[in-house]
Amino acid sequence: MALPTKATHQQTRVHNERLVVRTLYDLGPISRAEVARLTGLTRTTVSDVVTTLLDDGVVREIGRGPSSGGKAPILLEVDDDARLVVGLDLGEEHFAGSLVNLRGDIRRTVELAVDGRDGDAALALVFDLLDRLLDGTTAPLLGIGIGTPGLVDSRTGTIRRAVNLDWRDLPLGEIVAERYTVPVNVANDSQAAALAEYTYAGGDRVPNLIAIRVGRGVGAGLILRGALFQGDGSGAGEIGHVVVDDDGALCRCGRTGCLETVAGMRAIEARAASVTGRPTDLAAVRTALEAGEAWATAIADDAGGALGRAIAGLIGALDVRRIVLLGPVTDLGQAWLSAVRREATSRALALLADDIEIAVARPTTNVVIRGASALLVARELGLSLVR
Ligand SMILES: [Zn+2]
């Protein structure tokens, strides 16, 4: 076993740089002297680090602050637009990507329809999306954060299995990093969404929450004690391919009756089409729901109910009170949400169920993109993208 060795100069420099950037990011604008006081670094070290950061453009001087006797100190802050980050969401019928600055503000968004692509064709679409996003950008790119469906080894960025995109053991992180020569972080989409819900909750933040994405696939991301919980093999929250109906429909994973085959978007649309006799998308189901059509109510009730039963299991195992729902299926609205709540609360232990809060994410858009970029920025700069 290798013993830890003394930090190299390079490691110390990176550590100090991160410390100074984080201090300025969280507490700026402040002076060099204040940075030294807050971090415990010497003034000389802070001065050296700041010189590098000014040269890199990450930090800027914004004039003088109030004097406390002598010469008024120069104030420093992080330039939020000094670096851009790409956040990708590969979880739905559209691959979506945004350019995000260091505060998580979205600067540009591109969406491309998947149109049933999978395997290599889906990978080519990821490149197309990134090329379009990066075309003509001027600020340096800090890195690319990807939220993807499926089982992801987030350490290596390899997708072990993404059923709906037919990806198996795809080293997505490595491939993208090689092509764009920037750091890449790959995370499961529901896990990225959970992180975004936690990060951006502001004053409403709670230490435990479950974010569940219901769309093409169904997956949960777990935040426990303020941190993403990934389980033994990064697969924590992969509820979409748990069998809920032994006599159910064939799933793309090869089994029958997975939660996705009852509660997922394609299952809902397929069942609606079998009733109406023509292709019927989610929007059409919603319209029918609003018109009070019985078939639509029955579908929303069954799909929401199946999800609610899965949530009851999560509540029983984890006693997490806040459940946030996101993804296209949440557009079905109140009839669907009521079924989710009814089944989740009526099947969990009453004492636990009393305090459960099941709600649709606000806003519902960009949650995965924001989470994926937040993960990348946290990894590369040690910053938490919160105002
Ligand atoms: Zn399945």
C-alpha cells in the first residue's frame, strides 16, 4: 500500500488557488488582506496567487474599498463570465445543452431531437450538440458536465448501461474529453437533478431529498445528509427497471413489467394510442385529461399510482420527506400528481407519510443541465454554484 506523501509544490499551488478563488467567489468583493485573514494564507502567498488569477482573468480588481486608516485597499472579485461550462441533458426526446457561467447563469441553449437514435448515432448527436453550443464562444471553457440516463460509473465517466440509448460500457467521459480537450464529468441524470434541487434550494434547503425524473426513463437521485448518495455501484435510485408487474409489457432492458413500462412516457403514449387508435403524445393525453375524458384519467391514475407505490418503498427505506418530481410526464398535471401522492402516502407507514411533501420541481426546465454543470464546477474549482 502506498503511503500518502508530502504535497508537491504543484499540489500546494492548486490547493491555494482554489482556496483563494472559493473565498472570493463566496465573499467577494474583498481585499487581498481580507483573503489572507480569512484563509490563513500569508499575504505574500495570497498576493502571488492573485497575480496568477488576474493574469488568467478568473479574478478582477474592481476599484478601492473603504479605507480603515491607511491607503484604501483594492477590492477583488471572481469574474463570473471568465469561464464557461457546458451542461448537457441526454435524458429525453431532445438532447439539450447549455453554456453556463460560473454562477450557473445560462448563456445559450441548444436542443436537438433524438428521433429514435441510439448507439453510435446517439453519440454523434452529442458531438453535434456540443459543436453547435461551442461555435463562436469567446470565454475559455472550464469543462463539460453531462447528465445522462442509465447506470454511470461517475469516477471514470463510463456509462455501464443506458437502456433507452442502447449504450453499454461506453467511455463517454473519455471520448468527449479527448475530442474537446477539456475536463468532463459524467453523472446519472436523476442524480444531477437531485444535486441541482439541493444546490439551488436557497433558504428552503433540507439535508435529505429525492428527485425523480419521469420521462423516457424513470430514475431517482438521492441526496442524503447534504450529499449525493450513489450506492455501491453508482446505481442508487435506478428504480425504472425494478419489476412492478409480473405480467407486464416487455421492457427495452429485456425484462417484463419494469416500472418504466407502466409509469414512463412511452408507456403512457402507447396506451393512449391503443385507446384512441392513432399516435397520441403526452400533450394530447393532457388535453384529454383537461376535457375530463375517462380513458385519459384512467391512464394518468395508473401511471401515477405505479410511481407512487415505488415512492412508498423509497420512503420506507430512507424516511426522506421531500420528493421532487421532474421530467415530461409531470406535464400531466393534477390528476397524475394526485395519484402519485395517494399511492405513496397510503402505502408508506402512516407516521412517516404524514409529513411527506411530493411536488413538481420549479422550474421544471434545465434542472439536469444545472446539476451537471454544478458537478463539473465543483470538481474543477471546488465552487458550489449558489448565489
Ligand atoms: Zn426494464
